[in-house]
Amino acid sequence: MLRDILLQKGLSNRESEVAELVTKGLSNKEVANQLFVTEKTVKFHLTNIYKKMNVKSRAQLIVWCLPHMGFVEKEAPAAVGATAAPQIIGGAAQANTIPVGNTTVGGINGGFNRGNGDLGL
């Protein structure tokens, strides 16, 4: 999927391979070892990739490629301190809560009050 998009952007097959491996977090040395080329060759490909993709750095390349990798979540993360959907247990709904600061932790086993922050350590 990503390779097809990179090819459409004008990258060669080898440049697309390099871009994919870099996007997966591999270093130049690791990319070179996997493709059986030198680090200098990888750097050469990256220079061409940056020009063709109109990005200035490895980080910008990765950010550009991530949405096309097929594993990026599309949903926004839940807000801190948000309450999850209630669970029905024994006919009664109980909410799962996420503790924030000196609050009560609820859930299946009932509440637990942390009090004044003394954790007994």
C-alpha cells in the first residue's frame, strides 16, 4: 500500500524500499544491511527521496508516510479522566473510572479512596 503511493509520487523501487524501512524505524546502517548496500548508498537514496517527496528530514518523511502504513488509529484518544461506558454486573451498571489526582477509583470491586495522597511507602 505505502509502496504504491511512493511509486506514484515518483520514487524508484529502491527508493520506495528505503523509505518503507526508514518509516519502520530502521537506522541507515540497518537499512543498508537489509538491502545489501552501503550506508553511503542509503544516504544517497534518502537525499533523492527528500527532494522527490518535498520533505527536509527523516522525521518529516516518517510523518508523511505514517498515515499510509495501514496501522495508524483513526479515532481520537479518550480524554484524561474520562469515564468508560458502564458495565452491567449483576443487574447494576457500574462505571469504570480512571483515577486522576486524589480521587476515588471505582469499578467492579467497589471504590478505593486514596485520601491525602499518602501511599504508605
